[in-house]
Amino acid sequence: MEYREIEYREDKWTAYSGEEAQCYTCNDKKLLKELGLLGISESTESQMKDSIDYYLDNRVDLLAARGRERKAASIFYDTLSYKGD
């Protein structure tokens, strides 16, 4: 399946209880590259499309936030007096 040039798939299985279950999973590297995510899963196809929209439409802000997180972690570890075992 594809939405906005991003590939995702529908997964179906039978739960231990015998109930049918499904979800939608996306591991498309074009979408997830540099965001620190390996994949996203949603319960419905509509939710998956909403997630794809979110990650595509907010990519610049998400990458900026990721950069700030990395900088903060770097400063934290550089100033940490206890280095662990």
C-alpha cells in the first residue's frame, strides 16, 4: 500500500483468543530517516495516513527538535561527573 509516496502495509493475524486482529505498519526509510524511528504502527488505515501526514508535514520541526535533543544529551553527558560503572 502507498500514500503520499510512502509505503506501508496491513498486517492481519489471529490472536491467542481466536479473534482476528489487524494493524498498519510503516517502515519506509524515506519517511523515518533521521527521525530516530524504526517504524510506526497504527490501528486503522486512517490513523496511518494521519501519521504519515504528520511526519511529512512537520519534518523540519521534528528534525530541529531531534537536533536539540541530541545537543542536550551531549551537554548532559559532557558535564556528568559520575560516568557509571
